Amino acid sequence: MARSAEPSSTSSAASRARRRASASDEPRVQRRPRVSAPPTTPAPGPVPDTRIERLLWGQGIDLVAGIDEAGRGSWAGPVVAAAVIFPSTCESLEALAWPPPATCETGFVGVRDSKKLTPRQRSVAAEEIRRHASAVGVGVVPSEIVDEMGLSFAGQLAFWRAVRGLRIDPGYLLVDGFPLWSPRFPQSAVLQGDARSLSIAAASIIAKVTRDGMMAALDQELPGYGFAHNVGYGTAEHGNALRALGPTAYHRRTWAPVAAICGSTIVQSPDAEEELT
């Protein structure tokens, strides 16, 4: 009689048992659980330093001002620029980029491009910047000038108002991205400056914190637009509010999204010029 080619049930069961025993002897790979980074962990991305500043300090140029702005692309609110001068003799500036762990416990995770930090981290960083800086200047240009003169002019005016706000004449300007339209001060336009220069990154934080504070105040004056959350930028919430309430005196009416939604309707706000100029 020919022997069947199919294995018996007894041999199959024994084979399965041997495979289970063999697998149980192999070490199991343990998956590491995902751990969320604590809130004091420094933000990712490049860490700005003082290499550019030190090159200038080494040439005898002590008053080097970093300049940056906030609010260029928003639908409402001002363009705000800041200028920051750090002392060339301060040996603790690197701690602004790499704060010691004890400092991190207070919420300060280092000076970075303002977009890399949370609102709380920016607020604490702004306090540290003002504590270390020799001078800080802020320039504010309201939305009506953006409408009348254009964004490029408004940005330049904000830069110059920030420089004037320093109360001292800088010896050199480090400007994020855009050169100034004047030869009055020697300068360099630094591409991605807020990721490379500590002075420019500090200016980006001061400008952002200042402008966010102004928009939060506007939210109290003009509720319904979500200014405390969107700080004037184009969001679904902001667009819905514009359709329902119309634009305020702080909206940039020449901006295509604002004009498309609102047409020519204007909701006047009390003391608009006094608050933002």
C-alpha cells in the first residue's frame, strides 16, 4: 500500500510545539515607549551664536545691533521691528543660546528664532534679553501706513524706528534678510539671520512679544476677531469674523484676502491712531 504524503496530525502537533519552544528561546526586542519632551527642552533647529558679532567686535566695532521684524504677512495690526545691542565685553552671552539646566527650570530654553519658541518661552526669553542687552529699540508702523505706502516701505520704517529707539547710535547693523535703504550706518543683510546671529534672534523675539501683546490688547478692545490667538494672521476663525463683523480700522484693506471678504466696509475703533503710532 502507498504511504500517504500528508503528515499525520500527531507529527504536525509535535512540529508546532518544537517551533513554539524554539521561538520562546529567542530574546524578545523590547520597544521603547515614546516619551514626550519636557516643556523646558530647547526648541529644535539651529542655535544662533555670536560669531558674526565677534568678528565685528574684533575690528573695534562695539555697538552691533541685530534687527528683525514681526507681522509682515498678517491681515491686521502693525508691522513691529526691534533692534538689540549686546555688550561686547559680556562673557555670559553664550548662556543665552545654551542656558544651564538650572535656568531651563524657569522656562528659559535659550534665544532662538522666535517662530521656534512657544509664547511662554518667548516671554521668558524677552526678559533675559532685556537683562543682558546694552540697548533695545522697538519700531511700530500701523496698518494704515502699510495700506498707503506698501509693505516694503512699512518694513523699512519699522526698522528705522527701532534703530532710533535704541537711544544710541550703533556702529554696525545686522539686518535679517533685507538691507536698509540708507547708507547712514554700515550694515549687512544676513540671510536666515534669526537662526545664525544671537542679536538678530533676540530682536525677532522682542518684536514678536511686543506685537503679540499689542494684538492681545486689541482683542480686549475688539472682541470677536480672535486677535489674542491669531494675532492678526489669516485663519479660518479670522476670515469668518471678517465676514460677520467687517474689517476694523486695524485691518490692512489693500490685502487681497481682506478686500475680497470685506469690500469697503470699515468698523471704526476708538483712538486707533493713538494706540498704534
